[in-house]
Amino acid sequence: MNKVQKLQGYIKAAYSYLLRLRDVRVAGQAIFIVIVLLVSWSGVKSIDTNYALQKQIAQLQQQNTVEQLQNNNQKLQNDYYNSDQYLELSARQNFGLAAPGETELIVPKDIALSYTTPLPTPATTKDINNDAPFYERNIQAWVDFFLHRQPATD
């Protein structure tokens, strides 16, 4: 078989395929597929829109809950400020008043502090590693970071 005969065979096959496309059933199937795709695309868009709206609703509900908790907290705080217990503590702290029958003792600050123990001062890495090589200071900085130590201030 030569090349011309092969080419003629391909042309006849393509022509018979095109004739089948002219059939009403094939056209009906193509239109059906297009309609199914359009309906599916519309459904996907509506699902996506609903999902976005549900996320927005959930966020607003959480925000509403937080606001309600803050309001409740403020109400409790207001109730505490109106209580006799708060008024008594406030009078003791701010005005130096005492309840009837109590005796108030005033101790000078320097005498009160003389009975306390001084807090130990932690040795900072700056004091220890001031003349250390860079790589040792770097390693020490990483150790301080992972152990949640405060960095030495300059």
C-alpha cells in the first residue's frame, strides 16, 4: 500500500466520522453535555458563595460572643465597684481609714524594708561573655532564647 492509498483511507474515515456528527442524536448528546456542565458550574459557584457566607457568619458569631463576654465582665466589675467590700478596701488604701475598733499602725518605709531580704541579681551573659569569641556569644544567645531568658541589655 502506498502513501496515497493510506491518505485516502484516512480521509474516508474522517468523512464517515463527520457524517456521524451530523446525526441528531449526537447533536442532542452534545447539547445535553453543555447543559449539564452549565448547571454544574452554577452549582459550584453557589456552593462556594454559601461557604464564604457561612465563614462570615461564624466569624460574626464569635465576635458577638466575645462582645457579650466583655459586657458581662464589665457588669461584674461594676457590681464589685458598688459593693461594700470594695468601698472598705478603697477607704483603707486611699484614705488610711480603719473599721471601728481597729487600730492602724503606720510603719515607716525604711524600717519595713529593713526586714526584707534582697532579691538575688542574676548574672547576665553580658558580664560573663564580654570578652568571649563571637561563636561562644552566639551559642549563649541561642541557649538564652530557648530557655526563655531575658537578653542582656546594653
